[in-house]
Amino acid sequence: MTQTVPGTSTSDTPRERSRTPEEALAAGVEFLRGEQHAAGWWKGELATNVTMDAEDLLLRQFLGILTEQQKQESARWIRSQQRDDGTWANFPGGPADLSTTVEAWVALRLTGDPADAPWLVEAAGWIRANGGLESTRVFTRIWLAMFGQWSWDDLPNLPPELIFLPPWFPLNVYDFACWARQTIVPLTIVGTLRPKRRLPFDVAELRVGKTPKKSAAPWSWDGVFQNLDTALHTYAKLPFNPVRKVAMRQAAEWILARQESDGSWGGIQPPWVYSILALHLLGYPLDHPALKAGLEGLEDFAIREETEQGWVRRLEACQSPVWDTALAMTALLDAGVSPGDETLVRATEWMLGEEITVPGDWTVRRPSLAPGGFAFEFANDGYPDTDDTAEVVLALRRMGRPDHLRIRGAIDRSVKWLEGMQSSDGGWGAFDADNTQVLATKLPFCDFGAVIDPPSADVTAHVVEMLAAEGKAHTIECRRGVKWLLDNQEADGSWFGRWGANYVYGTGAVVPALVLAGVPASDVRIRRAVRYLTEHQNPDGGWGEDLRSYDDPGKWSGRGESTPSQTAWSLLALLAAGEQNAAATTQGVAWLCEQQREDGGWDEDFHTGTGFPGDFYLSYHLYRVVFPLSALGRYVRSDS
């Protein structure tokens, strides 16, 4: 069922005076209460960029199910996101992105915009000036190939026989991160069957005639994989290949076994879309239960909103109810709301029903570990993640009656699962243990987004904080986690944030974890982190960090326009480090109070979440509320 947003839910009415921290806290609590669903969960919109919408249109065109209403509503949204220079970016305020602009141009042509429309002429000129179709990423060219606008011969070959490789063999599917393996397996089928369907236009005007890159030296990794790709293309052309048929059948079974109850695959757009395509190309009809559920489920990720230009339609790449609910519970508890409050009781009841009790792909690396933990989405039983699980435990452990024993059981199972998911180096990745095979990143196919899931500072910090809160700071797992964090501090005192932007996010997560785990606030590593944050505070009192810090940390680390979420992350670290009365802290708190809306919420125009560092970014619409509430709550409590 499509989500409908009849209008904006925010209020930008200016206030006559800035609230005190206590007043801001009370207003924020009431706002957050009002955002809770009747079932007990919270879910803010997860905004991305227009590639989600462009690829949705292309998928529906390919399947023959695209409606005129979907065309026009999506077109209005895509046009509304075009920048003054005719391009589209991957995040607000960021640089123009070639592949995103190409996909947006193709999508608008599909919806009926003429090639000589001024906005498309400008976009096409920019595309040609920046390398044309020939310089786009592999995923963009795969979509073009499916409509006969690119040659399958000029794309990297992904053989379905990958499904046969055992977990110990290099480049088996489990060497890839869960999001990548769930995308790669169906793409092996799509790339093998090489579909070609017609568009009502062509894209020749976006080409520049650029010649392919020269072959790399045969002894280099690029050269090795170029030669391997040539061999795989030759193998794919064999006139009789019964092994390939068996591989595709086994790949299809692998895909079907991982479909979730809501029709998704992993609860995220890329594997979802490519799994639908793969099954369709294998002959599964659109009314087959798997495809029917998949297509209906995608509609639940669509948001319709009425604007001055008419109704628009946009897609979320993912939904985050477990994550949002855990953070909202923590925010309310930090704000002083009683664990017995009806809002928190309802949230707890819903959360307990989300516990995962079945094995998933993580058992490939941890076969003897009992199931446990929580996933990010409404339905993703195959892929619980350590980050969500840690945050859920941190929230649930502060709840008591009326379900103390039930809560404790879920916590204990989650803690044991998290301890078992520690990687051999002492850190934690998000979905798998020891998913660190960098060889997977060398494939020609892997030119967009992270494809492995190594330990990161933010995830490791959340697990360490949870273990310490559970009284396990002395355990070997926690001590190894602390060591990993200390060993991975940046030279400037910050920590790299894998899943949030970026060094501010990482530092905001690590400092509270280390202090709770027993590292003194006076420790030189903590003082270096405090110095990093105070030196990067903006003149207005807030903090911000542009997402380009992933590509150019020297210029952008800790630098950017102030945002509520990033200001709160910095305050959480400063408060944990004993800086309650420091000027930086009081100025940051004042900034949050000044920026709060009349209705108790905050506005945040920038993306501060991360999907793939350097490539794909997110805006969690609840971040602007839950983190400021936690920061204000801890500040007010520290002063009482």
C-alpha cells in the first residue's frame, strides 16, 4: 500500500524567544510522541536520490506494468530535484553525479518529456561534457543494456556458476556483503539471459564516442580481472552449456529462499528489483506468488505527496522502523520519560515481536552460533544486524515491568549473538563476521558502493557501549572491542563513521562507548577527540559535516553547515567526556534550542546518513529529532 502524505507535517512558525533546554526537551518529547504509530513503532522517511525513482520507472516499463499516473507523479518528483545547472546530485548540496543525471534524463524521456525540453537539453549537454554514457557506472549501463541502449558484451561478466563456489573459495558469494551478494546473485541471471526490450526513444545523443580504457598491465589486479572477464565472456558464448542451466536454477532457488514476508529481498531496493527481474526472465509469471508479493511490497516503499505542481511519487530505498524505534525509545528515556509510560510500553511490546529467532546467511561464518538479534526493517529475518541489535538492547535494558522476564530473555539472546558476531580483529561489521576479503572489491563489476562489510568504528562502538551497559566491560569481547576502537582512532582524534556522516558521527558514537567501558575521560585519546570536536564547532554553535568528507577528509572532515543530528552527536561525545560546563557544550545546546520549531521538531535539509561511503547517502527524517532529544536530555540530567 502506497504511503500517502497529504501535505507537510512540519511547522516553521518562528518563535518569539529561544526555549530553555528544559522547555525544548518537553516540546521535543511531545513532538516525538505524536510521531509514534498506533502499533508502537516509529518510522521516519528514509530519503535518498532520484535513482530510486528512475529505476522504478525503468523496472515497470521493462515488465510492462508502468501506468500513466506513475509516470507523471514520478516525473514531477524527478524534475523537482534537478539543480540549476541541469544536473542531479546524490545528496543536497553535493556535486553533480553523472550516472544519477543520466538515469534521471532517461526516466524523464520515458515519462514523455521531449528531448528538446530545456531542462533535458541542459542535462544532456552536461552529460556529454562530463564523459557521456561511456563514463557511467556499471549499474547504469546494465539498465541501458536491458533496453538495447548498451551492448551486453561491453559489461563485466558475472557467471551464475558463482553459486557453486564453496565458502572457502575466493570470490564465493559469501565473500561479498549481504547487500552485495543479494544483488549479485540475481544479476548473474540477468547478465546471462541478456534481455533487450525497446524504449520509445534512444539515448544516442548522450554518447561522446569515448574509446574504452586501455588494457591494464597483466600482472596488476586490474589486468588479472580484465583477462578473467574476457575468458568468462568466451565461456558464456558456448553453444551448449548444461552446467550454466543448473547454476541458474540453483541461483533462482537461492533467491526464492531469501524472499521476506513483505515480498522484499533484504528490505532494500537493489536486490529487490534485480531479484524480480531475474525471476521474471526465468519465466516466472507476474502473478506468481513470489513476483506478486515482490511488486506489491514495492508499493509500500512509495510515498505520494501533494505539492503545488501536483501529486508526486518517490521511493524509499529502505525503511528503518526497528532502528528508528530503538533510537526513539532511548531518546524518550534520556529525556526523563518513565519506562512505565504507555508510549514506551507500546514500543517495547512491538519491539519484542521483532526479535529474529531463525538462522540466516551469517551462519556461514558462525555456524554454531544460536540465532538472535534484530534487523533494520519490518521484515528481514535473514539479515539481523549488529548495529540495530546493540541499539535495541540499549533501549530494552532500561525497560522493566510489566514484561521483565520476556525483555531479559530477548536481551540475553541478543547479547550472546553479538558476542559471537565479533570479527577476528576485535571489531564488529554490520551484518557478517570477518567479511573482509578485499579481493571482492577488485572485480570490474564493483565500481559503485561498498561490497564488503568489515568492522567499523560506529558499529563497534555501539556494541561496546551495549556490552558495558550490560556490565560486561571486563569481558574479553568488550576489551577486544575497546582495543579495536583505540587502535583505529584517526590522527586528528576523530573516528571514521561508516554508516553516518562521518567523522562527527564516528566520534559521537565512540567517545560515549569508551567512557562507559572504563576509559577515563582524562585519557589522552578522549582528550584528543574532545579537541577535534571543539576545533570543528561552527561559529553558530552547531556542528555539521559535508558528505564529501568520505572522498576528501582533509577538506571536509568535521566541516559543513550545522545540522540538528550532527550537533547532537557532538554533544553526546562532549557530555560523556565530562564537558557539561564547557563553552562548546553550552553553545551547542543553545543552538539546538534556537533551531527548534514551534511544534517541537527540528528541520534538517542535508543528508547525514550513509549507505555506501562515497556513493550513496541517506536522510533519516527522525535523526533530526531523536538525537537532539538524547543530547538535551543528558545535558539537563547532568545539570540536575
